[in-house]
Amino acid sequence: MKLSKNYKFWFCTGSQDLYGDECLRNVAEHSRIIVEELNKSGVLPFEVVLKPTLITNELIRKTFNEANIDEDCAGVIVWCHTFSPAKSWILGLQEFRKPLLHLHTQFNEEIPYDTIDMDFMNENQSAHGDREWGHMVTRMGIERKVVVGHWTSQAVREKIASWMRTAIGIVESSHVRVMRVADNMRNVAVTEGDKVEAQLKFGWEVDAYPVNEIAEAVAAVSESDTNALVDEYYDKYEILLEGRDADEFKRHVAVQAQIEIGFERFLEEKNYQAIVTHFGDLGALKQLPGLAIQRLMEKGYGFGAEGDWKVAAMVRIMKLMSAGMKDAKGTSMLEDYTYNLVPGKEGILQAHMLEICPSIAEGPISIKCQPLSMGDREDPARLVFTSKEGAGIATSLIDLGDRFRLIINSVDCKKVEKPMPKLPVATAFWTPQPDFATGCEAWILAGGAHHTAFSYDITAEQMGDWAAAMGIEAVYIDNNTNIRNFKKDLMLGNVVFGK
Ligand code: MN
């Protein structure tokens, strides 16, 4: 998927006018070189734009306000080459509303032992100036990322690159609009939540539509458009008839093609980027959207099943954060379904009734047509596959009544030992960190849901930083987790975020 905007990040160097013109010329030149080299490195997913050195209160305030209104600016990177008295920054920072990165670097890598004098030290004193600046940002309680190290270092560049993707998740969050075409599944608790508070915290617009309004959009899709998409499916995927009549099978697949086109047109027309459905409330739709939803997720739409609008929005955010990533391995809604409890082989089989995004697939992707065990519609066509191995994160955003909590579990994805030929759904399989028992215990203690927004491409750190920017609680379950300390994390969350 592609982002709708050509995002850029501004590079603002702090200084002051006490050092004389020659020093300020050097500061500007060094900043220019750093920006040029960062852009040339090929590591950063977005362009860095150099801004004039910030040396006065007026210019700082003006620059931050220009960053606010520039729709393509996704954040500002600040570095104080020299000393920059931090009271100069108060008004600008107070008015600034975008992601902020403090790049704590220095132009020269090594102390020039033979030639260093006081002029050199006054020009190269970010060790000093960046502390003054950091003090003010901390005093003002502003959330920001701090990246430390020389600007030529690969690790530093990768940290900046990673933060840029977090920043996209932050600035895009308030443009996520979720379409609910049915209410939450009756009696289910964890998929519920305060949509007003979600708009206040995350900027999400979550609106309901009668299911038959979108069913009408589906019915309006022409037979020729539908058939063209069916042909595309038959080119792209393996067809597993499994004894079904080939024509009947194709008719079932065509229902999904028509849903895919109709849903996408309806979402586009009404400007929604995420959608929820519910198998129990399908109106005039002939099948539960399966293959159709899988394809929409692959195109970048967020999705949540059984009315789960929080997961739909989170899948959308994580897809935005990983947009355009080289060698991306995928992002999907998943559901903790069935355990393998054999000692040494413990893990959670991830699946859903149908709706798993094929971006996480490895190997062949097939279309199957099978009855649903629930609901009262035609047997829906769906894509079936297994998923990639490797590290990923499963996230669950829950509403605790007084606040949202984001639970972030680092998981290790594996292949199951044997094929599961009778299972007519896509799957993933993982062992939660730090180990199956501790991971599951921590997840349940934290109140984590059975639906998750999962990604191979986004890190726990990125999602934790995103949560911090949203002003909500985040808890991590990973190789550093033990239950005694995790309970303290939850207690601390109650103190800080509980009402
Ligand atoms: Mn479900």
C-alpha cells in the first residue's frame, strides 16, 4: 500500500547568536551535510528537510507553527549543535502538535586531540546544548524520542528510520475512519469500548451504517466487473474444489468478488479506511465477507471481526506504519484460537472464521469454499494459507472503563509440525515471549483480548512509543517479562492512568 501523502521530516538545528557569524555558518553547513548524508544513506523511509538554524524565540515559534500546518510534515527532528537557551523554545514547543525526535549527535565523531581549543568546544557542544534542550522538553512534559550517537552510524540511522514510521502512525491516527456495518457481537465484552474517548485519544471516527446500505452497493456491482475480478482470483490463487462442482464453486467465489468491489467503492466514496463486519448481521449479503475482506486488508484497509472497531483501527494504523517497507512480511488481524500444549512445542494457533490478511502468507494461497459453522448464509469462499516464520508483535487495545491500555506481546512465529488439511482457514502459529505459560499468564492478567492486530514489520518499541504519543498506557510482554514485575507494571498503570 501507498500513503496518501508525501511525508517529510523537518530538521531544525538549535543555536544562538552569541557565537558570531563564522560559527553560525559552520553550524548551518554541518546541518546541511548531516541532512544530505541522512537522505543519501537509503536507510530513512522519508526525506529529511533542512530548516534555517533556529536562533531566536520568534523563529522557533514560527517554524513549529509552520510545521503544524504543513500537511506533508510528519514530524520535526531537533539537534542543538551549540548551546541554545531553552526558554527560547517554550512558546514554540507549547504550540507544536506533531511528533518530535531529539537527535543527540555531534558533527565530529572523534575529539580532535591535537587541535582542539575553546573555539572548537564552543562550536561543538551538543553534549551541553542538548541537555539544556532536553531539560525543557522534560519539564514541559512533551512526549518525544531521543536518539543518541554519531549521525553516520547505521544504528542511529535505523533508529531514526524506525521513529519515522512511528511518527506516521501518530499523524495518521487522527485520519483513521472506521465503518461499522454491524454492531458488536451480542454479549461480547472485549470488542466493546468508548468510541467518544477513542476519538478524543486517537482521533478515530467510528461510524455505523445499516448493513443493507453496503449490501446495496455490492448488488450494484456489474457482472462484468465481478467476472473480471474472478478471473484475477483464478490467475492468482490455487483453486481447491475438494469435490465441489466447478461452476457452483465459481459462483460462490463471484459473490466474494462482488463484495470486494462493492465494499471498496462504498468505503472510498464515504472516505473510510477500516471496516468491521459481524457474521450474525449480514442483511442482504449472501455470504460472510471472507475472501473479499482478506483482499481489502491486503490493500491496506483495517479490519475487525464481530464489530471489533478497535482492532480494525489498529490494523489500519500498523499497515500505515509499515507502508512501503522493503521486504515487509505482513500485518493482519488475528485471533487466538487453539493451543498446542505438548511440552516443548507449546504455541497458539492463530486463525479466524475467514478474515486473515494474505500479506502474512508464505507459500501457496488457495481458495476454498466451505460451510461456516456459524451463521445462516451460503458457504463463503476464503483464502487459505499458512504464515511466515520469525519475530512479530501481537497487540491488543482494550478499554478498561476508565482508560485504554495497549498490550504488546512479542511473539515467535513458527510452522506447525504437520499440515492441517481439513482446516479451511488461513493460520499462523506462534509462541508468545518469554515462554508460552508466562506470556499467556501476563496477557490474561493484563486483560488482553482474543482478537489482535499483528505485524511482523512493526516493533514493540514503535507501538509503545505510539501509545505514549496517544497518552495511553502500554504494557510489554517479551523476553524481559516475569510475572512478579509484570504485576507491578499493571499496578503502576493503575496509579498513573487509572481514574
Ligand atoms: Mn472473532
